[in-house]
Amino acid sequence: MDKKLEKSMDKFGLIGKNIAYSFSKAYFKKKFEKQAIHASYENFDIDNIEKFPHIITKTQGLKGLNVTIPYKEAIIPFLDKLDKKAKKIGAVNTIKITSKGNLKGYNTDYYGFKKSLKPLLKPHHKRALILGTGGASKAIEQALKKLDIDYMFVSRTPSNKGVFTYNALTKELVSDYQIIINCTPLGTFPNVEDCPKIPYNAITTGHILYDLIYNPEETTFLKLGRKKGAITINGLKMLQLQADKAWTIWNK
């Protein structure tokens, strides 16, 4: 590519760790080609969040970034400002770089999850289990609040009120929570046999199992739910929705 052309090109990208598998780069590349947008999208794979400022100073024409595991919370101290929703959630997955060079953090995971779950809800879907307590789970929590769905977190280690451990998940308890959302990386490629340790024998046709993972398309968690007749959904629709929302933010 011509050096002058490359310099004038708007640049976007993804901050994360071990992100060669990521959906975002291919999604935006296809979007740019289809809509004849003069822009590029790059993966910024860093093993330490302290390397983030170097990306900002060294990448000419950078207009916006997505943020993924494990930096959705760790990125916040490096930003100049937070959108109201991102501040409330306490996690960021989208950054807009303003014309003055300021970094503003947003959370579009919240939007993507809420919009993808809503069409699946029936009147009995009143309670949810959130598996995992990381950055992604915080956006899920806020979306469930907005949808007026009660929830409890599930974690490997005992902590405060409002958190179950996996050992505490009985068949009776799981029967009472009709939505189960996997916010952990368990089951992500290449470790496709892994899945959260929950009593799958308690899953019924009245359950929704939602996995934020999209690679593989059907995780073991979803497969076990489908075999029990549950409604299952992976994270692809959420990702598409949050990516389009990020694009709107970068261009407004």
C-alpha cells in the first residue's frame, strides 16, 4: 500500500491477550470492504496492560479500539473519561479516541447482550445465574437489572453475599434459575471439552443457556443444554451487535 495512503487511513483495533482467534478483525475487515470504507483494523496483542500507552503513541491515525479479555477492567486507569454506563458497569470494551487525543471508554457488551437475549425471554424467565465474575459479567449484570431479572453470580471461590460457589449449585437451585449465562472462558477453542461444572441434569425445556463464547459455535455447555431441550445461544449475535454499536460510537 502507498505510504501516503496508509498514513491518511483511519485505524481501529482490538486490545487483548492471545487474540489471534478474535472475531473483530475479520468482522471489521469485511465491513470496510463491503462499504468501501477507507480504514484498517488491527489486533494489538499485549501480555501486559502497561504496554497500552505505547500503542496509543505509536499508532498514527488511531480512532477507536475494542477491548477484550483480560483487560476490560484493567484498561480503565489509562482512560481520560468514562461514559455513564461504562462507569456504572466498571468495565470497558470500546474506546473512542477524540480529535484532541482524549480516550473515552464505553461498554457496548451491555447493549449487545440485552438486545440478543430479549427476543428469547418468556414470562417465566425471572431469575438468572451469571457464571463468572470478570469484566464481561459486569455488563451482563447491568443488562439483567434493566430487564428486571433477578440474578446471582457463581464463582469458584466463596466471597460476598450474592455469590454462589459451584459446589453450592444443587439440582433444586438450578431448577429455580431459568437463565444461565456463561461469562467464563471455559470451553473456548482449543479447550473445547471444558465446561462450567453445573448440574446439567437440572436443565429443562424452560431454561435458556447463553454462552458468551462464539468459538466453537456450540460449546460443551450449550451442547449439554440443547440435549436437555433448553434454548441455547452463543456469543456471536452479541458480538455483532456490540461491534456495530462501537462503530456508531467511533463515528458520532
